[in-house]
Amino acid sequence: MEEDLEIRQLRERLELFRQLVENSQGLVCTHDLAGNLLYLSPASTMELGYAPGDGVGRNLREFLAPSARPFFDGYLARIREKEADRGLLRLVNRSGEERLWAYRNVLVRLDDGRLYVLGHAVDITDRIHLESLLRESEERYRTVTDGLEEGVLFKSADGAVSGWNPSAERILGSALERLGADAIKDDGTAFPPEEQPDALALRSGLPSPRMIMGVPRDLGKRVWISLRAHPLIRSGESAPHGVAMSFVDVTELRRRETLSGLLPICSYCKKIRDAEGTWWPVEVYVGDRTEAEFTHGLCPACTPLMHQDLRLKK
């Protein structure tokens, strides 16, 4: 009775193994060292467009794409030498379509000395196609982004800058990776981080309004940009994991607008009044709104007047 139980359990395990092999999603086969197929699982033959049992007795070379057949002898040699091989296999199904399979085959030695190759492969044609489409899409996106006159910068939710296009680097220079630090608003007041476009987009999950921001750049200069932030949200998530920030340089436009029309200037001290009612020295007002730098000297008319004032003070 005990022996009968062991035999029954062995048969059950063998049946489970057979079901596993024959219904495997991939290609399962065995062949001899010449490439003649000894077994081909039913699911494999159906995947190739054949009826179960059609491939047994045929050489695996017959199922290869013509471009792959010259390499078949090399595969058999590697199996004999290394007793295993893995790589890509280009097969042709019954309709003539070429399909790409990733395989891993091993050499099996039976107790009686017989040798055969156990093979398993998975069709990766669709995956490779999708990866190719994704690479093409990314390349097109990169080409378009790099060609924009508009600056584009990507920032993660923790504030780290993760990428930018050439225009962003051209506009911001060394300020690229610290965009927003020490920034000022259009009226010259400090621009708090929590009010900046990226912070608004991260909080709301919606594109921010377009805002004007003054950003410190090289050599103490300030560049003015018109900026907007767009939240980046992964599929299935609700909170943004970062933002894409797009901006254009409006420094020259702002300079022309600021210095056009009538400027309120004090007839005595020559200070200029801004839109907020603050009076600024001419060199401060103009220097903050243009690329101009001031030097100080004395004109011929003022030189004797200054000397006279100095004598009077003594």
C-alpha cells in the first residue's frame, strides 16, 4: 500500500509537471545536438501558428529567419562547449512573420549517457517594438525641447533641478540650478518661495499663472523672466512628483517698458519715482532696470562748484 501511494504521488507530480510545460506561455522544446526537435510544447506550436506535434522531427534551423540561419552552427557549438547558451532567437511563424524570442537553453545529461538540449524562450517582439516607439518618442520630444527658444526646466517636488534645455541654460546661466533663490517680484520686492510658480503648481496640481520674476545671474546682473510651472503627475497618482517650468527672457522688454513714456523725476535732487511711489537715485533706478553700469566723475561745469563748496566747508 505504501508503495502504491508513492507511485500515485509520483504520477501526480509528473502530471503537474506535464501540465506546467505544455501550458507554459513561452516556447518549451528539446532537441538533440544536431538541432533536431525531440519535443515542442503544444502552446509553443500554436504560438508559431502550427498544430500541436507539427514541429517534432524537424530541425530547429527550419524555423529560423533566413538572416539567423548562418549562426545556428555557432549556437550548437556553444551548447557542446559551455553546456548552456542564452541570447536572442529570430523565428518565422507559419504566416511568414519574423518574431524575436529571448532564449536560455541548457545541455542535459541522462544517466544512460544520452544528451539533449532543453530550451525555453519568450516572445519579446512586442516589447522590443514598444521600447523602440518609446525611444523614438523620447528622441522627438528631446529634439523639439532642445530647439525651443523658450527655456524649459524640470524640478522635483523636493526642489532638486533634474534637467533643462539649452535655452534655459542660455537665459539663466549660473542661476540655472538655484532658480527662485533670492528672486524678486516685478515691483522689486522679495519673491517668497511659497508664492513662486513651482510651489503653486505642486500645491494645487494645476498649472500656475504666468508670473514675472527677477533672478540674480552672473556678475551681479539680474535677468527678468516670464515664468509658468506645470505639475508632473504619474498615472494612478494624485500628487505631483515635480514640475516642468517654462520661461522666456523679458529683460529687454521690461527695460523698454520701464524707461518709456514719462518718468516722474524730482527737479531738485533728480530722484525718480517708481510705480509704488518710492523715490530712487537715478543710477539705482536705471541700473536695476537695464544692463547699464554707472561711473562717477565731474563735468567741467560742476568741478569749480565742488571746489568752492569744499573751501566753504573749511
